[in-house]
Amino acid sequence: MPPPYKTPQDAVTGLVEAYRTFDVDQIVQSKDFDIDARLFWDGLGLPISEKQRAESRVAFETNFRNQMKEGIPDYRSVSFRLVSEERPQENFSIITLTGATPDDKAFKLRIPVFHTDHGWKVVLHPAYDRL
């Protein structure tokens, strides 16, 4: 396992490389399912206990791993280029990537990244894109 990502850019680059090598454990290490669960429940505006949040965190990771068993997206032939970083908060960054698929379809992604106790991690946020 690589050391914690020291920058938001490193977190996104690490996630892309983990996908390119089909390394599910590294993909999981690049994400933060605890923040994903918190953002999910906050978005619903419902009160939640610490136990429920912990259970949700496990469910988010389990569901993600099950999705990966069904098929990991193949990014080996996809080009990515880091375009910008926005830092709306000290512990929150939005990395913008552009890229192209092998059939020359261009795309732009805005990826949310949070600073955690374990370095920078990519998270799911309904207002942004995901890999």
C-alpha cells in the first residue's frame, strides 16, 4: 500500500492508476467511505447515530467492492490530464480532469477530494463527478 496521498492531485492520480492496474484494494484505499456515508446522510437531512454511520460506511465499501467484482472500468487506454484545482476549504479540493477515450470522445470531470487523518482521499459527492 502506498503512503497516504499528500496532495489532492496525488489522490486523484493514485485512483486513476489503481483503476488502470485493476487493483481493487488500492482503489478502495484511495477513497473515503466514511465521508461518503456522512455526505449521503447529510444530503438527506436525516439524523443518524454513530452506529448507523459506521454501518453505512461498511455498506458503502461492500457495495463498491461488489460493483468492482462485476467489472472494473478499463481506463488503460483513456488519457487523463489534470487541468485545475479549486480549494473551497482547507480540507476540501475539487480536481478537474480532462481526457479522451480511445474513440476520441472528450470529457471533463470534477472530482471531490477531502483531507483526512489518512491523507487526501477521493469521495462521492452528488454535486461532482466520479471515476
